Amino acid sequence: MTTADPDYERLLEFRNALRRFLRWSEQAARHAGLTPAQHQLLLAIKGRPDGPPTIAEVAEDLMLRHHSVSELINRAAAAGLVDRLTDADDRRLSRLRVTTKGESLLHRLTEQHVAEISRLAPVVEALQHR
């Protein structure tokens, strides 16, 4: 298979759109009073479909080491964004929950991100059809 020049162009456009979105996302998080890492942490906790995640599950979702996530959680807990809960079945495990303060910030950011993704969807779709 030979890669044609239009493929390079589409890949460049897609990567640029992705980088613009990520930069926009980081700025939106900072404007809301969160670090980008805190925003990702809140998403990793709230976005789990099977209930409050463990630290290991969040570390996997964030693609970070366990101890790095533990430090992030400590800072987020000190800021009132997350709580640690003892697992009902295995008391050695901590599960994570977004606090009311964290929920409020995450809700606002999620609304903004959904709108931005909707705005970008036609741009990404157009790249597929070139």
C-alpha cells in the first residue's frame, strides 16, 4: 500500500484539530479553576459506568503510574474535589467519588466540551471523505 500525499495532509489536519481541541480543553479547565490533570481525574472517576473506581482503575484510564495518581488524588482531595471511600467488600481498597464541588465544576466543563466536540465533528468527518 502506498501512502498518497492527501493521506499526509488529512493526518496533519486531524492532528492539528486534535491538538487545538486539547489546548482548548486545558484552557477551559484552568478557567474553571482546575488543572488539566484534575479535570481528567474527575472524568476518570465520574465516567466509569460500573460505579466508584479504585485508584488502580483510574491510573489505567489516565495511563499513569499508581503513585502518580495517588498524588493527584491527594491534591484533588485537599481541594475538595474528590473523596476516598472504603470498598464495602474489600476494606483494603479505596474507591473514589467526585464531591459536590467537583461535580459542579465537571458538569460545567462537560457541557462546554460536548458543545466543542459537536462543533468539531463536521471538521473531523470532512477529513474522512477527502
